[in-house]
Amino acid sequence: MTNGQFSLMMALNRPEPPPMGPVAHLLAMDRTTLTAALKPLERRGWVSIETDPKDRRGKRLRLTADGAAVLSAAVPIWRETHAAVESELSSGDPDGLRRDLLEIGR
């Protein structure tokens, strides 16, 4: 699983399957890019793309049981990795770095 796939799966880890539009917005990508990012996850059986029952033109994205299991196994690795990176920051201020990076990204 790539970092991008992890982020996408975390965005889908909700009680109700979200529509594509809000997920694309949350991840700062267009719907075409989101669709391309979903394909490998769908092939692995980690995500299902369903017709929105309220709007047949829309799609909702569901994390499957297998996807939830893979994500659950990945979260501790993500936490360990982030803790290691934060401990290596020379400034000792990971929150300050995050603020600075967000500012640069604007």
C-alpha cells in the first residue's frame, strides 16, 4: 500500500460510504484522478464503488471488510513511521513544521 492509497482508504473509513465529490475535495484531487486512484484498491477488493441510492448518477465509496482489515494493520505502521520522522526533526517542533508546510502549500 502506498502513502496515497493509505490516505484514500483513511478518507473512506467512515460509518456511511461517502460520495466521490467530497472525498476528492478532502484529498485535493479531481474526480478523474480519484477514479484512477481507486482502481487498484478496487481490484484488490479493498474498496467498492456503489451507485448512490439517493442519486443514481452518483457514486459512493465503501471500504470493504478486507480493506478495513488491511487499513487496520497499516495504522500502527503509519503511527510508528510518523513518530520516527518527528523524532528526527532537527527543530524539535513537528507542529511548527506542519504549519509551515501548509502555508507553503497555499
